[in-house]
Amino acid sequence: MSWILGFIGALLGALVADESRMFFGFLAGAGLGALFGALLRLRSRLGQLEQQMAALRGQTAAATAQARPAPAAMPEAEASSTGTRPEVDAPAVSPGPGPTSTAPIETTPAPAPASGVRQPPPIPGQPGPAAARAVAATAPAPRVEAPAEPAEPDPLTRAVLAAKAWLFEGNVPVKLGVLVLMFGVAAGIKYAADAGWLVVPIELRLAGIAAAAIALLIWGLRNAAERPAFGLSLQGGAIGILLLVVFAAFRRYEVLAAMPAFAMVVILVAGASVLAVKQDAPALAVLGFIGGYLAPVLLSTGTGNHVALFSYYAVLNAAVFAIAWKKPWRALNLVGFVFTFAIGGVWGAKYYRPELFATVEPFLVLFFLFYVAIPVLYALAGRRRNGKVDGTLLFGTPLLAFPMQVGLLEGDRFGLATSAVVVAAIFAGLALWATRNARLRDLAQSAAGMGVVFATLAIPLALNARWTSAAWALQGLGMVWLGLRQGRRLTRWSGLVLLVLACGAWVVSLVDWNLGSSFDRADRFVINGHAMNLGLLALGWLGASFFYMRAGASRVLQILLFLVGLGFWVLLGVREIAVNLSPQFDALYYAGFCLLTAALAAALRKPMVWPRLSWPVAASVVMLLPLSLFSQDHYDTTLFDWPLLLWWPLLAGALLTLRALRAPRSFGLILAHLAWLSTVAMAGGITLVRVLGDREGLADGWLLPAVLAPLAVLFVLAWKRPDIGGWPVAGEFPRWRSAWLAMAGFGLAMGWLFGHFLAGDSSPLPWLPVLNPLELFLLLGLVTAAQFLRSHSDVHRLGWLAWAGAALFTLSMGVLRACHQLADLPWSADLLGETLAQASLTVAWCVAGVTVWILGSRRGDRALWWLGAGLLGVVLLKLLVVDRQFVGNIAGIVSFVVVGLLLIVVGRIAPTPPRSE
């Protein structure tokens, strides 16, 4: 086996190595293969030895079991006294060359006769006691179980054994030959490719692919009768391959000219259509027509004639129309519709010029008539009693063709109005004709609706795009209402499409009127065309959302319509404020618009039974928070100055609107009320800081309490008097009172923490320890926190432990602040390097520790006593580590002396911890 693996390794090494190292690769591969073969041989030998050892162990165990003596029989007296009946099993089969089977023999000896008891005579045919004892004495030893079989080999061993079995069992030379042949063929192909022998001209390759596709097509035709799905799939795939071959030959490799390629595509499309109609296969027709519509695009050289392009599309659409006369294949109709108007629209946007109107307009009219007539054929071909209407084509055709007509006429309003009247007349005539056939009832109603739409649009189209937008918005709203009321899906969807088109017409009106100047040129406030247009758009979308809500249809559409309508309403307010009002106080004006929105929504929410109106109420109140901050962006203005003084009635009015969110209950009430409280707290705090700091000249020790004062007041009211703090929604306020307390408490806690790092100047008043505004505020925070903890259960006293740490921190920062104010030391990190500051901290911590120690002892509170003891331990450690370097000056000496005296005092008053209960 080693020489075989060595040969394979030598071959692999020679193939892998490059030409300069081929001999080395040959030797290295041979050596590695031989070593691997030796390893496999050793592994196999080891497995055989393990099996032989297991067999020897089994034979030894069997021999030992046979040599073991049989157990002696129980004496008769003992058997009689115990009443047992010994049982002897038949001997088990010893491991031997042949299997044997022996049935077990069970004997039941009679008990020994007792004194004075007469034994019954033996039963004939059964052994007596002597025979039983003889059988028990001569019985062989019990059977010994055979040793367990060796464990299964590991996965690696199994894989190696499987590979070895495949490679070295059976016809080994043939298998080796196949492997060598594979390597040889691979090497030969590589050499031929490197030498360029495999290069085939692209013409032959494309011809070969086309020949294979034609063979596939023929095979599909032959299988279509017996296996239609299989045969049609083959035909479709073959036609697709042929179309790709033609495209690649023209575009990628340039072996076909434009006209031959185009002719081939037309032939393929026509053939696919014939096969589709003959075999009743719409999928095949769709595939062929997709290729036909894409052919001019894929084969275009950029110099084509638009008349030829549209004439070709006219022929294709005529074919679609002819097929629609016979087959109701809606997918094919949609393919023609989409490709015709999509490619035509792209061409028009890129290449159309006014002088081309005479050659383009007839094709647009022809395509319009094609795809208005095809839905009629589709309805007539239907099998239902009431013919099914293809709404996509019936409504989509005029809605796509008419904007193209707008682009062709380029602002000719009279021409647009005339076009609208013509379209309305076509649909009206179609409706009158369809009313004569009972099966076309839906078609008649749909055509009548479109006729009404275009007749209505004729007048605004004769004016400008702005009024077109307004008319479409109102018309769309009416069609949505009518469709929902009569349960007609096509009508309401047409109304939704009109609403979308109304938005597009509004954009067009901006472009016509100059998009930049429309937001820059002042108009009469609210009383102008833009405001009225936006108002009607908002009315249309919001009204459609309301009608959907009343009908209980499509919650997703309700939300979408509502959001779009609300967006137009917001755009109306933003534009009017930006264009007509002073930008200096625009935040105040936007806040007024928010209040107007909230008031209207709050007033209409309950009478209209429209819960979704809570959204603009909540959103308007939430927006007051950033707007109030933007209003005070100028440092010389406060909410006590005109016109920002109007903020206070605005906030009061916004608070009153929240009452409308109580019934039916809205989740927005929580968000809105929390936002209102935050707005009052932040706006009031900034105003107080501006007044006290910028105008009264108070120092920073006053400013932090001032900025947090409104928040603190609202916190206390919500905590102690929720009926006042939650007005006018006090009945609902308990639902989110905890959230507000948490928010306000977090804000106050952050402000309290920040206050420790302020110098705390109290100008114009002199600075006094403790009796200065900043430290009074900090102490008030500690008192409030203590009262809060006292009103809540704290089993593990973790809250009080945190409070004690905060109190120690306040004490430490107050001592450092006193050193800064009274000893004129710098208020920076360098302050900690001053002897006076360190000595003051030591004394303050020692006093605090002694106080806590004594309180714990007097109250019998071991936890409090241990807290004081721990603090005194920290003081002693500080003396040894920090304060010992200051012993040479008065401050260091004083710290040591004071700490010593205090420890003496506490040792006299409470030397030991209080007894635990």
C-alpha cells in the first residue's frame, strides 16, 4: 500500500510544483505518500493486535469460570429450618467452536423430616431428596457472560477505513488508473488553455448556443402534448436563450448589425405569440412580448427615429389587442401597458421637443385608445355574470396618458382643457354603450366615474396647476366617500389615486410659479392661493382617512392618509409663518400654530368620534418644548419680555387641550402632559437664570437654585399635592405620576450633583458657611431625600446608606468651598494639595464619624454605630497616609490633636457597640 500512495503523492507533487521545482515536488510527494501509507499500515496492525488481545481476554475469563468449583448443597437440617428451596440453573454454554443449547433443570428437594412428623411418601415420577442432592452436587457452575465487544472506532478511523476500502478493495488498478487519468486530463486541459488551443471564435460559440436553444425548442414542442408544463417551460427557456443570444451578438460582441438583430427579435416575438395562442399558454406570450418591447431599448444605437420606435410599438400593441380579442390574458395586457407608457415616458422626458408634437401626439392618442378598449374586451371575455373590470388599465391609462399630454402641450391650458373634455366624452360614450349590456354594469359605472372626473377637471385645467391640485383633491375625497359608501373598491382606489395626483399637481404648481419665490415672496397672510391649495390638500387626505375610519377599512391606509394630511396642514402653517411673519420670533409663531392645531383637534375629537385626532394634540404639545428653548436663543430676551410674554397664555391653552384626551383615553395624554411639565420647568428655569444672572448680576451660587426652582416646585406638587400638580387631568395623573417624579427627581439629582462643583459665590451678599444660597439648596436636597426615604420602606437600608454617602460628600465639598471662600484658596483640583484643606477634611470627617458613632450607641443601632466606626477608621487611615506629611505645620498638628480628642470623647461616651437584639 505504501508504494501505491507514494506513486500518487509523487504524481500530485509533480503536478502542483512549477516547472523549476517539478523534480523536488516529485520526490517530496513520493516521500509523503510513502509515509502516509506506512502510517495507515501501522494503524491497521495496531487495530488487529487490539482485537486479538480482546479475544484472548475473553478466552481466559471463560476458562477461569469453568475451573471454579460448584457451590455445595445446603444441609438438610438448615434447609428444613429456613424453609428455602435451592434452585440450580443449567450450565451456560462455554465459548467454543460450535453453539450448544441446554434447557435449565430445576429441582426442588423436599425439606428434612422433623422430629415426630411423618413425611408423605414420594410422588412417583419425581426425584426424591437424594436424587435432588446428587443433581445439586453435580451441577456445573453458573454461566459467565461473554466479554464486551470492543468500542466502535472514532470518526477519523472510520473515514480512513472507508477510503482504504474504496482505494484498495475491488479492482484497484482501474481505480488508480481513473485517478491518474483525471490528473492527466486536467493537466492536458491546462496546457491546451495556456497554449491557446481552446480558443473558439465567438460566432461559433453563439451559433452553438443558438443551435442548442433551437433543439431545446423542438424538444419542448414534441413534449407539449403529453407533458404541457414541461414542454412549455422548455419552449419559454429556449426563446429566452435565443433572445439573449441575439442581444449578445449585437450589443456585446458586435457580430450582428442593428437591423438584422431587430428583425430576428421580431421573428422570435411573433413566433412566441403564435405558439402561445396555439397552445393557450399566456406565460409564453408574456415572455415573447417582454422581449419584443425590450428589443428597441436593448438594440438601440442612440440614433433611432422616434416614429419608427412608436410605429413598432403600435404594431406590438395591435398584436396585444388582437390577442385580447380572443384570449382574456390580463398579464399580457399589463405587460403591453407598462412597457408602452414607461418607455414612452422615458423617451419623452429625454428627447421630446415642441416641434415633434405633430409626430408624437397621434401615437399617444392611439395607445390611449388601445388600452381603453382592451379592458372592454377583457370584461366581455369574462365568464362571470357581471363582467370583471380591469381597473388597472381602465383607470391607469388616462391617469398616465393625461400627464404625458400635459407635457406635450407644455402649458397650453386651453389644449389641456380640450383634452380633458375629449377624454370625458370618450368615457361617457363608453359608459352609455356599456349600460346596454347587463354584464358590463361595473364597467359602465367605472367609465362613468372617470368621465365625471375629467369633466370636472376641465375647468381647473383651463386655469392653472394649483387649481388642478385643489380640484383633484376634492374629487378624490368625493370618490373615496362614494366608493366606501357603495362598497366599490375601484371607485375608492381611484379617489386615492386622485389624491396622489393632486400632490403631484401641487408640485407642478410650485415649479410653474417658481419654487424658490413661492417660499420667499410675501402674500396676504392665509388669504392666498398657496394657503388655500394646501388647505384643500390637507382636507382631502384627512377626510379620506376619516371616511376609512368610519367604514372600518384598512387601518394601515387610515394611518397613512392621516399622516399625509397632517403633513400638508403643517406645511401650510410653516409656509405662512416663514413667508409673512418676522423671523426673530418665529418660534413663538410656530408655538401659536401648534396651539391652534391642538385646539382644533381637541374640539373635533369627541364630536367626530375620531380618536386619532389625539395625535396632533399630543404632537403639538410636545413640540412646545423645543420651541420654547428656541424662543430664548437670544440672550437679551426672556419669557417676561414682549412678545415672548405670550408664551404663558400659550402654555395655559395647551394644558387645557389635554382634557380632550381623557375620553376616549389616549396614550398620547401621558406623553403630552409629561412634555408640558418639562416645558414649563425648563422654560421657566432659563427665564429665571436670564433675569437673575444677566440683568440682576447675581453670582453662580444663586443661578443653580434659580434654574431648578420651577422643576422643584412641580416635583413637590406632584409628590405632595397631585390634585394640583396634575390639573386639569388630575384624575388620570396617577397613571404617570411615578414617571414624572422619576424624571423630575433625576433632573434635580443631576443639578444637585453639579452644584457641588460650583464655587458658590453669593454676591452681592457676603458668603457665609452653610448660610449661602448654594449650600442651602444642597442641604434642602438632602432633607427632601431623607423625607422621601422615611416615607418608603427600606428593609436593607440601602437607600439610607446611599444618603449617608451623599451627606458625607456634601460635607466634604462644603468644607473645601469654605477653604476657598474664607482662606482664598484656588477653586480647582490644586485645592486638595493644601494643608488647610486636608486638615479641615480630617476634622470634619472625624466630627461626622463621632456624631454617627454616638447616635448609633444612644439609639442601640449597631448598623449606624458601625458606620461611624468605619468613618473613624477612614480618618485614622487618612492620618497615617496623607496627613502625616503635614505634621510639621499648625494645620497638620491641629488635625491630629482634634482627631485624638474626639476619639477620647467617644471612647468615654460609647466605647463598645450596642448590643444586638
